[in-house]
Amino acid sequence: MKVTKRNNLYQLAFMPKFFPVNCYLIEEEESLTLIDAALPYCAHAILQTAKDIGKPIKRIVLTHVHDDHVGALDKIKSSHPEIEVGVPKRDERLMKGDKSLEPGESQIPIKGGVPKKLKTRADFLISEGDKIGSLIALGTPGHTPGAMSYLDTRDHSLIAGDAFQTRGRTAVSGQMVISFPFPAMATWCKETAFLSAEKIKSHNPSLLAVGHGRMLENPSEEIELAIESAKQKVK
């Protein structure tokens, strides 16, 4: 695992040179917020990093419900039941393995590793505009129907889950990157993902932190290039 700190954000990167899976600790005045829970074996490292920082994890919030973002959730919750778990409202049913679609949604089957044996359930549901500590929730569906990103109001850094990837190259969710195709293969609706990428661009984040790949500081140019590339393929 590699830990990288930027302002109030700690990126915990597992297998960064092989199959990068990231989660994030966001430092508040007296506690930490964990964004996503990586893979099952990552629980100890996540908890140890929080211990090294010297603050307790108060809550876990998810960008979306795929196996590689909820893997350590059960282990962390069982050992620290006081930690509250927040889940995007639309993705909450995926925690139970329910991949049904709602009227008005693209009727493309939900893809990716939807957990089948996850025991943890949401303590609270997250909707667009909710404030969670210093974070504001932004609805950025596409990779899953309920995917969320989180904007830190203190420095405008944005944790985007799989709305973008930076492994291989910076790409909008659903756009194939041959050297690391897995986020694209797990994307539900690339047209919806494209709209969410444009939404993220409109917030002009100072830093883009994603589920797979390196963080981008001053990312506006790379975001623009990724959107322009996706635009040709979505059309």
C-alpha cells in the first residue's frame, strides 16, 4: 500500500503498479471520513493508517456499490460498529444484490461486481447536495445508477470514485482503456457517465481523486481532454 497526502486527503493506493484500487481518508478537525473500502484484505491497513494519523474513523461513505469499493466494509464495521456507513440512495439496493432498474433509467443491465454476501447495511442514505462533514455529495451516475462523488468544500478537491479513471490514461467511465479496461467493462451506462463527467468539469475541482489510478492536481486540462475523447464515442 502507498499513502499519499494532499491537504486534508489521504489516498490509500493498493497494488498501485499492478491493479490499482484506491480508497481515501478525509481529515476533519476531530475525526476521519473513509471514502470507499477497497478490497477485503485492506481492512487492517485502512485502520492502521487512521491510527497513524491519530484520529478515529467516524463514518464511511461510498461512491458506489461494487466489490472493489466495499471489500473491507464488513471487517471494518464488525470491528468498529460505532462507525456509521453512508450509501448513495439509489445504490443502496445493490448492497442486497438487487440489480433491478427503475422506470426512466436506461434499461442496460447493471455491470461490475455487485456484492452477493455483503452483511453491512446503510446507517444513512446519501442524496445530491447532502453535507457530510466538509464534503458535499454530487450525484454522478453512470458507472452505477446511483454513483456519487464528493467535493471537499475547504479546498475544492473532488473524490470521483469511478466517474473517471487515471490508470493507463485519464478517461470518462465507460471509455475503454486497453491497458486497464476494467472500469469501462463495469460501467452501466456510458451516456449517463458522460453527462456526469461534464458535471464534474463544471465544478472545476482543484484535485481529482479516483478509484483507479493517480490523483490529478489542477486536473481541468486532463478532464477536458477525456471528455472530448468520450464525446466522439458517445455520439
